Amino acid sequence: MESLYTEEVHASINQLMANLESLPILKSSTDSRYGLQKLKRYNHNLLSNYYIRYIDRLK
């Protein structure tokens, strides 16, 4: 059960990384930097939620 969950988490992370890699990068615009920071924050929160659920399942 635990290994299935970790496989699902890894698959989700890989999908997120693939989605990030497909986004165009705009270096000079402040809007793009703000958008990237917002996206990084969103991904951090998403990964944190996965980790919290994983820890809760171990208890």
C-alpha cells in the first residue's frame, strides 16, 4: 500500500516537472518573474501537501 502511494506521488511530481518544462520562459518581464514565483509557491504547497498526506498514512 505504501509503495503504491509513493509511486503515485512520484508520478505526480514527474507530471508537474514535465508541465513546468513545457512552459515558455520570459527573462525580461517582471510579470513573468512574478508568475514564476507564484507557480513555484504553488508547487511547493502541492508537494508539501503530498508529504503531509504521506506522513499521515505512516502513522
